[in-house]
Amino acid sequence: MTVIEQIEEKLPFLTRKQREVANYMLEDPERMSYVTLKEMSRDTDITEMTILKTCTLLGFSSFSNMKYEFRKYAAMQLEQFRSQNSGNQISAVSQSERDDDGRLLREICQEEAKIAVAYLEQLDPTTIFHTADLILAADKILLFGRGVSTCICHYAASLFSSIGKGTVAVNTELYDDVYGVLPLLDEKTLVIVVAFPDYYLTTVKVAETAQKQGAKVLAITDNERSPICEFSDFNLFCPTQNRVFLNNISMPMELINLLATAMNLRLSPEQKDRTFADPCNRYSDMNL
């Protein structure tokens, strides 16, 4: 029996307030993986004591146990999604194009070059330096992404750490890892959310949670219609789609290179000396 079925089975035996709590849980299972008791009480306008009692009546040993069951459910749903959409990231290439694969590859190279030139020409140095200043000013930097976006997150964490900024990269498919870093969210934290189609729901929820906790949120995504933008304070856009792949990370990686370069240029010689002379000022990215 899933956690959803468990709650639905107990619904008829609950009071009105308890049903409101249960319906809140059923409304957004993703959110239940990491919501806090205080947030749930605020959102439902129901006391924490009533929420805890409802958890017990629903068959959970504690509030944390309830969230653990939702994380297991979310992981199961993700596995089902993967099995049904294993080829989702690869676009169709017609047989006529495949007949001359050498010519096709040359065309793709030319297309990639045009995309790169057009993207780099339109980048505003002021925006890059402003973003670099945000990163340098943050006490803590948390990077979130899933799928190919995790590659971007870990690459960024490695570069930022080499410049002396404490940085953590988190895969939003790993619910325990996400839950583990949520206590770090505050007004001194910069959350960098990397999200490209298919805009993984948990990544969006992380951005929403970070915003509620007062953290600054920087979105690296493909366009202004991305759902991440609703919860971000600043946005950097990158083209990612080519003829073969839905998400090609070459331009996002180049954007990270430029941000790290701008950060390095912003550091004074004295700051650079301290960063590279004292290992305590350097942080490795951590896969929690």
C-alpha cells in the first residue's frame, strides 16, 4: 500500500480538521517530502498539535516518518517516470539524415557554432558581473539540479570552490539530500537552480521553498516561461536544444565558465593570495 492509499483509506474516520490536514498531504505529495511542521501549520491554519495527532491517526509513528514515506513514494513515482520516458532526452533524426551521417554531423557542428556565437554575442557583461558579485557576496551557495543539470551544478561547484566560495551541489532526484540541506536556507544563502525541460517538479519546489525561507534564488534555465522563474530573483538564460538532444549542456557550461572568470576578475590580489594560500578558504563541492 502506498502512502497515498494509506491516507485515503483513513479519510472517512477523521474529523473535519483532520481531513483538512490529510487533504493537504494528498494535494501535493512532492511538497510533503520536505515541508516543515511550522509551514504546514501556517498553510492550513491548523495547530501543530492537531497535525501531529492526524499523523498518528493516519498510521505514521511521527511527522518525520510521514515525510519519509512521502519521499519513498516520490522516488517510486520517479522510477516509473524514468522507465516510461527512457528516450525522452533524444530527438528523432530521420532515416534520410542518417543515410549520410558524416554530412549530418558537419551540419550539427555548424549549427552548434552559430548557436554559440549568437548566444555569446548577446550576453551582457554587466549582467555576468552582477551575478558574479551575488555569488561572491553570499555566505553559502547551494546548487540544485537533476539529470544533465547535475553535471552543470557539480562543475559550477568545483569552479566556485576553487575561488574560495563554500558551495554544495545537490541532485534533486535524491530526496534525502534535498531534505538534508534545507536547514541551510536563510537570507545569507544564494540558491542556484539549474532547470531545463522537462522542468523537474522537485527542482521547482526547491526554488519555491528557498524563496519562502528568504534565500536569494538565481535561475539558470532556457527561457522566461520556465516555471523556475516564478520563484527566482534573478535569471540567466541558455539555449540547450539541438537537432539531436533536448538538453545540450555546452552553453550552460560556457556560462559557468564566464561567471567563474568574472568572479576571479572581481577578487583583489590580496583576496586571491588568501584563497590559494590558505586551504581553509577553499571548499570542495559535496555530494551530500
